[in-house]
Amino acid sequence: MSYDPKIHHRRSIRLKGHDYAGGGVYFVTLCAHREFKATGLPGATCVSPLPPFREMIAEEWHRCGEVRDDVFPGEFVVMPDHFHGLISIRKGISELGHVVGAFKASVSRRIRRGGTHVAPVSEKMRIWQRDYYERILRSLEAEERVRQYIRLNPWRCVQNFGSGLRGIGNPALWNASKLGVLCSRNAPHIGHIPDADVYLGGWHSPKEKEILEWLLKKGRRVIACPAWGLEGAATMPPVLAALEENRMLLLEMRNRDGNLAAAEERNRFVIEHAEERFVPHVSPGGMLERLLKEKEVGL
């Protein structure tokens, strides 16, 4: 059937009146086609999506700037079903639509052809949805917000750990040997912190928060059960850095009120799931002492 504009019309999602060849900074989003998503691609997880395909897409994204002097691809993230990228185009020859179209086409060719660690797919399989979405960024502040959003994108993918427990971050930490960190309020100075594969804590008391800050600064692997939920915790700079380096897992507790009941829930969770415990200080008659005694007698 030949093209008939009365039948085959398609509403443009480009901004009317904007000169896409006149330079600018853009936040672009490409969505994978359902045919490509339905193939059950290997290695598709929230934290580490499609490693072989990610390498192909990353190489082609960088190549956008290598073959064009006026195009500067920036921060990007590859997710199991979509791609986000920040790109700057200097006023000149290149136009955003042509750059994105060439990028999509080159990625499709690479994926269909396959590679060292991935088998080729059908030549007829559609990799991307037909169009793409873009946001025009008009300030440095807007660019920085987009960069942070892109960096956070993999960690916004919430994973279910069973029994109503949700989390974001590196799920492999949950299967590691965990040292539970528990410390009452008003604890004196703590000297040596024992080495551990992974440190698990609610990080509620002032001293626990101090220990957590030290662990993150030293690059240790940590599981945290924050009182303020997943999204709030993930935006804290030290936590975000640990998430990006794949050395942190955030688990969401049912009670996120930040009160004493929530603190008790997190302490019970740490006591129950840690293979070993580091308890540098316990206040006599306090909640932590009661929970530890209950654990000892098997209550």
C-alpha cells in the first residue's frame, strides 16, 4: 500500500518552532520495541541490564560524537526496556533527529549482527520503537538534574525480595555473609570496627549513623534499612555513590515513620538476618538489650 497522509498520518512529538539544527542540549529517551523485549534477552536485570548489548549501545553512543565534530554525547544509561541519554549539539550541520536516527540504526545493525558474547537476532526483528522523546534543556541547573536522574535510573528499579521486602541496589549483597551492626544511643567512642564482607544495619542511632558514614567513606559494602524509604535514601550523595559503585543495597521496611517502633522493627530485622553481630554498646534496660535477650532465649 502506498503512503496516504489521510490514513498514515502520525502526530509529531517534536516542539513546534524549535530549530533542531540550531544547537542545543537535549535529554533523549528511546524505548525498546516489544519484539525485542519479548525475546527473553539474557542477563536482563535492573542493576546490570543486558551487559553485551549495553556495550554495543555504549560504543555507538560515543561514536555519535566521534563521527561528527558538532555532536557531544554525554551521560547515558541502558535499561532493560529503554535508553536515556544527554546530548549536546553545537549549531552547525547536525540535527537532533538525524543524530538519533543514525544512532538507532547503528545499534540495530550491531544487535542483529551479534557479537562475541551474544548471538545474532532475526534481521526482521525491530529493536526500537519508531520515534523517540526529547526534552530541551535550557540551563545548567536543568542539565545537572537530568544527570542525577540518569545516574539514579537503574536504582529506581525496585526488586522484590519476598515476604513483602523490597529493595534497590546490588541484590548479590543479600546472599553474602552479613555482619549486623547494632548500637544504642549515647554510645561512647568506638575504636576498631571489625572487617566484614557486608555490613547490615538499620543505622538509626547517632552512633550507628556515624559508623555508616565511616563505612561508606571507606568504600565498604553495606545493606541499609532506612526509615525514610527507598527514594529518599537513594538521593543522599554518599548513598548514591555507593549505589553507583554497586556496593550498596537499600531495603524498605514496612514502618517508615522514623519512630521508636520503626527502630525496633529494623533492629529485629538485623538481629534475625545477620550471620554475626557487632554490638559495641548496649544501654542497660533499653530496647536493644531486650531484643538481644529475646534472641538468646529464642523468643
